[in-house]
Amino acid sequence: MNALRSFLAPTLPLARVAWLRRIIYPFVWLDVLWIVTDPIPHGDVPPSLYRGLAVRSLLGMPAPSHTYVRVLLVVILVSSAVAAFGKLPRLAGFVCAVGMLDWVSNAFAYSKVDHDHFALMVALFVLPTVGRASTRDVDVRSEAAGWAIRMVQIGAVSIYALSAWAKMRFGGWGWANGATLIWALTRRPNGIGPWVGSHPALTHALQWTVLIAEFCAPILLWLKGRALYAALLFWAGFHLSTYVMLKIHFLPLVVCLFAFLPLERLGSVRDRVRGRSARLERRDPPRGPVVDDRAALPAAGHQTGAS
């Protein structure tokens, strides 16, 4: 039980939670204003097209309407801004979490469910549980901070692992040798995508690589140091390549990968930069008009005559 507790709720600095909030909550603005914008037009479509998800029925969330979705947008933007500045972290955080759950479940009630939002929703619901946290709380460690960070990490890696499992459910092991990637690259021709799609052996190798990496993603929970950074760099490269070749991004998932990084060190980096700037300012000579002291001395000839 002690080992399980230390794994699920390690003692981590509160500063890491504070920094993660500064990443997650501003991203909410990007999400609702650029990525998931469907709820606004959904407020103006016929109600017959609405197919509420189970979570909406369970929580009694109403069908979208013109006024409702616009008020909801304002609530999300205000609550996320307040939480990002560290004000009312529990109240503002939970309001933002419930509002975002309403927002994304609205968007997904008319079509497919985007799995990349799962980790983001987990983060929004667990970050408020920590309470107040400052970026200066580097030496203040708590299990509450560790539990919240761990849940975000588990939410992130589960997206990869469950994605691999879904491939097995519907495509079997033959998925890796299929034409899924070729079809996607043909449907979304961008960058080097058409060239990659014209080489079946290469696409099969990429599909096997992705499938194995997704199944192995939970290893991230145990990796440390350079091995962890290398794994995160691999996933960053994966998401960058999917955007370059397919114009498909997983930004809601990518921002949650920051939970694996020692964000609390950003505070010391910031302090070092400020200290160095202060030292450079003290070393700089005062800048002002240059006075030539020689102008105040009497001329050589005058001195001779006076003597």
C-alpha cells in the first residue's frame, strides 16, 4: 500500500502545479477560441441533430441554445483567466473544469469524440484540488500536488495506450501492415506526405513504430532523467510530423505532457536571469554627457605669465 501510495501521490513541489496551471489555463483560451469552436454554431442548429453524450445526460446538461453557448463561453474564459493568475484556484478551477466539460461534450454530441481532450479534462478537474500554489513554492512539497500531477500523466499516457488498443479492436495486428496511413496521406496531401505515401514499406514501418510506441507509452510513468526526456522528445517529434504531413495536431494532449517535466526549475532559471541582469546593470557605467575636465584648466601660456 505504501508503494502504491508513493506511486499515485508522490510528494512533489507545489511550484510544479503552479507552473502547469500557467500552461493549461491559457491553453483553454486557445482551445475554445480556435480548436473546438463548434459549440457556438451548435446553438443555432435544429435540436433534432443533437445526440447528447452519456455524461451530459448523467449531469443533466441541457441541449445547446443560442444564448446558452455564448454565456458558457464567457464563463470559461473568465474562470480560466482567474485560475491562471492563481486567484480562487479551487472555485475558478472547478468552474472552468465543469464549463469545459459542457463545452467539449457539446462539440462531440454531433459527431466523433476527439480523444486528445481526455488528458486536458483530467488536468482541469485535478488541478483545483491542490488549492493555492505559487511558482516560488519550490521547496514546499505535498502529496496533493503529486497526486494531481500523476493523474495528468496517467491521463496523457492512457490516450496513447487506448489508441493502440482501439487499433487492435477494429483492425487487429494487420492494422500495422494495412493502408491506413497511405489513405490518410492521400486524403490530406501536405508537405512530404505524398512522397511518404508512395512508399508502402516506409508507411508500414511507421505504423509499426507508432503502434509499438503507443503500447509502450505507460513506461513514461517510470522513466527518469535523460530517458524520460528522450521519450518526450520522441512524442514531440511524432506530433510535429503528423501536423507537417497531415495537418492534424494533438495540442490538448501535448500541453499535458508538460506534467512530466520538472517545471519548478523554471523559477530558479527566472531568478538567475534576473540576477544576471541586475549584475550587468550595476557593472554598466552611468550614461550621461561627457565633460572634458581639461576645459576647466588654465592655458599653458597663461600659467607661465602668471609665474
